Amino acid sequence: MQSGKKTVKPTGTDWERVKRESADDAAIHFTTGSEPYDPNDAVAVAAYWAGATIKKGRGRPAVAIKRPTLNMRVDAEVLEAFKATGPGWQTRINQLLAAAVKRGLVKS
């Protein structure tokens, strides 16, 4: 979730050059022999991509035991305290709850 703040870190991109080249419809620079096709030649581009196939990645690795999704309400201070611990805060909540069950603090 974004905070709505604009970034002030410079990108290093020469945006004026980008605007100028896109406005002029300038040719794309390429090196013959080191690239699969001339990006300025519409026929070559179409021929190259005509044989393209889309490969689906494997996605997230499968887990042995899928944990169910839970929606619960907690005090704002509790949520902020866990989120402040950084990535993995939901896993830490699960670990604390599992430890409470193991100690007998929660009746099954």
C-alpha cells in the first residue's frame, strides 16, 4: 500500500531525452548480429514474435499443509506492534498462538 508520498530519489533517467525521442518517433538503436531482430523493421518484429510461446512460471511452491485464511479483529496497537517487527509479522503471530495452544493456555 502506498502512502501517497511522491518519491524524491532521482531515477537517473534522462526524461527530457525520452520525451524528445518518443515525440520524434526516433529509430531504436540496435547492433546487427547481437540482437535477434531489427526493432525498427515491422516485418522482422512480427516474424520474430510469431513463433513466441508464453511460458507459465511455477508460482509459489506447494506447501505440505495449507493453512486456512483467517480474518480477525485485534486492537490497533497490537497490529501496529506486530507490523513494526517487519516482514514475517503474520508468521510471528501464528507462532505465538501455536505456543499458547501448546502450553495449554487455549483449550482445544
